[in-house]
Amino acid sequence: MPYLRFKGFSNVFLEELTPRIVDEFAKVVQVPKEIVKIELLPYQIITNTPLSVEILMFERPQEIHDAVADSIHRLLLEKGYPNVHIFFVILQRKLYYKEGKPLE
């Protein structure tokens, strides 16, 4: 936790970019690199679906969310992906369970 879920990217591309994403994300959010999870979600396009990055994490100040989105956008832009949708799914500690118990 946190989880960064990529949709529409190739496995090879994401594996190559993962070290930079983890470094940047951990630095901006100020968490250990070891807890940052990167996932590539398989999906089937039914309608015109953009490439996206879904970030599941506990809420931070808006400036942190903005900095994370900007950082990921810049990394993807330099690799030729200018129009990726980036969005957050905000988790709550009282609704996040480990070993059957909420974190809060």
C-alpha cells in the first residue's frame, strides 16, 4: 500500500519505468519505496477507453496529490504518453483491514 494501477500499458514498458515511478512517488509522498505497489491491470476495451493510472492511497493534502499526478504525468509524457488519465481512489484507515482488523 499505496497501489498504482496502470491500464492499457505494455508489461515491458511498465517494468522498465517502475523503478523511476517508485522513486518519484516515494519521494513526493514520503513513504518507503518498499511499500509502493505497482500493478498492470488487464482489461478489454469495449468503448473508447483512455490509458489510465489509478492510485489507491490514504488521503494526503491536495498539494501532495497534485505533485504525485504531475510527477507521473511528466514521466509518461517523456516516454510518449501525453494523454493518460490519472485519478485517485482515496482509502480510509477504518475501512482498510489487515488480518481482519481495521488499521484505525
